[in-house]
Amino acid sequence: MLHDRVLVRQDNSEGERRSGGGILIPATAAVGRRLAWAEVVAVGQNVRTVEPGDRVLYDPEDRAEVEVRGMTYVLMRERDLHAVAADRFEGTEDTTGLYL
């Protein structure tokens, strides 16, 4: 990985899902612009806020897919990430484990 690039593996959220109230939402339902979660696989040497294993929130419309050894990953710049969820943030005072 070079510079400020982050390589992530998408969460498999395809298909049906349930709302917070328990309503089943079919995969064909039209949804507005929606951000997605992914797991960080690798980072470049200039990346400062995320580490491999963190979960990040990003816009799936602004992505570049790459296939490595039969697996599909998303390559993006660190500045394109919207949030980071990591265990290392939970130990500090007044945190939710989510870095925005």
C-alpha cells in the first residue's frame, strides 16, 4: 500500500435486512444514498487514523474495486472515510468506541 491509501473488505450486507423495529426490508427496496461498513485489511505508510482490523464507514459510490487472489476489495484514500469503529478507542474516558 502506498501513501494514504486504505484497502478494505466490504461487509456482506446484500440481500434482505431488518429494520430496528423488526420489519423485513427486501433486497429490491429502493434506498437513498447510504454509507456502508467495511473492515480495514491494509494501510499505506502515511495513514494515521486507522489500522488493519478496524471497521470504517465509507460511501460505496466513491470507490475503486480491486481483485486480489480471487477476493474483491475496495481501495480508497484515508480522507474518504467517514468514521472509524475500533476497540482501541473504547478504553478512554467518555468514548463510544466510534471515532468520527
